Amino acid sequence: MEVIEQESPTVGSLIGSNECINPSVAVSKVADRFFTSQHIDALALVEGHEPIALITRPKLLYTVFRRFGFELFGKKSIVSIADTEPLMLEENERLDVAIDMALSRPAQNIYDEIIVTAGDGSYKGLLSVKQMVIQQSTTLANSVIQKELAHERSKELEKMNHVKSQFIANVTHELRSPVNAIIGLAELMKMSCDKGYIDQVKDRLTLIMSGATHLRAVITNILDLSKIEAGKMEIIAEPFDVVRIIREVAETTRVLLGAKPVDVLVDTASAELEIASDPIKVKQILTNLLSNAAKFTDRGRITVSAVKLNDVLKICVTDTGIGIKKEDIEKLFIAFNQVGDAATKRHDGTGLGLTITKNLLDMLGGNIILRSEFGQGTVFEVTLPLKNNKLNPKEEGHE
């Protein structure tokens, strides 16, 4: 049977949208547009009729997190954080050539939309890489090998699109809640100050600090994951007392629990347990595990135990919370995953804490084991070497 080769379509025939904005529009207004228009994944920055840059939903969110501040969010123009060197193709460019160019870009840009221009350089519209690959799959239907390749590309992009959507939904919700709380409490504080109710001001300051701390934790988790994936997370080893850190994190957890009828217990074999590792990373591991336990435990207790076994330290975080279904356990250490979705889940979270915990333990030469029974509670068992010679020792004067 003769295979009839079909001519590759051009990118101009596949334009998905012509969304665009002026480069001088403020970052905050563009963010609002993304939040209110969920169908928009990217905007071209057009000056006159000429496209000069591209801003995508994920990169805007990531940049705002990384450079969080009122000046950037409220006053800076969008061009200050946009991609000023996006992939631009003329409308007559062949689809197969366009796909090769799109997928040969750096990993952080590979799924970004492509700007399509007319022959005179004026803006025509935007084209998604996903749509191009799907179209290519149809065009190459008569070639078994090429069709399979296009199908695999399409599946990969579909998976990435799902992860991106889940991430955006979770992070938007997770950021909006503490921000709204902080703004509302600040307004109430102003009213209390005007009326001279100083005691109410003190109470609301505590709540504002709690909301700001939660907001900082979300942003820190996102930045930490990006550092880990980029291989830029530094580990510095020094001797320290792990019991002291356990007690500090346990006290913080009691504050997080608020009025919940949950006891936080510390069970250690001795008053001090010294290990040589990175104390900041160990504290972050414990904070993530106890915060997770506090989130999913409504009554009963959370227990942290620590004991030396030969050349390792074993730490267990046990709770009497809701537990985890067997089919959900393997999802817990995947980035941006949390049991349930943003629309139905009962507990807030970006789903980054346990992913970061697992990555940090790998970097410290440790391990984590999870045991849980749905409706009965959960146990996270962490092991760390008492001394790891592979870690960088802390230098004198190092900060």
C-alpha cells in the first residue's frame, strides 16, 4: 500500500488566539486578567502592531513569588518580567519545522506559546505547542512511526498541562486565602486604632503574623523546589543537637493547631542527641512533617520520637489523623500533588512539602518510609546518618 505524504500545514492556519496587551500595563493588572480568565494561558506584548515579548501564566506566577513585593506587583510594567526573546515565527512557516524549533528550546521554555507574525512583522496571534503536536499527529496519520512519535509528544504535553493546571489552581487558592486574611485584619486594626481599642490591635497583629508566616512558607516551598530541581540547593554540615530542633518545631506545631484538641508530644531517649548534618534542612524536614500532621489531625495526638540506632538517627512522626488510602500513598511525594483536587479538597496546600522533604533527605543521605491506615492515622519514619562525610563541612565564618 502506497503511503501518501501530506503537505505540512502552516502555523498561520493553526493560530489559537490573538490575546495581547500593551507592554506598559502593570504586573498586577495582568495577574488579575489571568486569575479571572482561566482560558488564557499567555499574552503577547504588542507595541503598535509589533510583538516585542511574551508573558505566560506559570512564569508570571513564579516570577511574582520569586521577587515578591508590592513595588513589583503593584507598580512595575509587565514588560519588566516578560520573556523578551520568545519564539516568533512567520505565518507561512511549515508546521513540522515549527515543532522542531519549539521542542529544541531550553526545558523551561519548551511548552511556552509561540508568537505568529505576518510577513511585515506585525502581530497575528498565538499558537500553543500542544495544539501543534496534536495537529502534527493528524497530519502524519499515514506514517506509523511518525504518528507514534507525535502521539507520545501529545501525551507528554497533556500530562504537563494537567500538572500546570493543578499547580495554578492550588497555588492561587493557597496564596489568596492568607492575603485576603491579612488585608481584612489590617482593615479591622485600622478601625480599632481609630477607636482606641489597643487590645484588639494586639490580637489582630498575632493573626496577621500567622497569615504572613503561612504565606512565606508557601513561597519558600516553591522557591526551594526550584533550587532543588536546578541543583542549586546548598547543604552545609555541622554538629548540632537534634532534640533542641525537635522541641522548637513541636512548639511551632502547637501554635498551628490552634484550638484543635490535639496534644503534641516529644519522646526522645535522652535530653540531647548530637548528629553532624545540615541543621537548617533537618529543621525544614521536621517542620514539613509536623505541619502535615497538624493539617490532617483534628483530635488526639502527634508524637515525635528520636533515637540513635548504630550509625543512624531514627525520627518518627506519628499522628492520629485521617490517614491515607493505599491507592493515594504513592502520589504524596510527587510535586504539586495533594489527595483530592483544588475544588473538592478539604485541606489547603500546594502539595510541595513532602516532595521537598524527600528531596532534602536524599541530599542528606537519609530516607523516609510512610505507613498509614485510612481513618486511623499515619507514621512517617525518617532515618539520617549520624555523620555524613559527603556533605560540605561548615567553614569558619560561613553564613
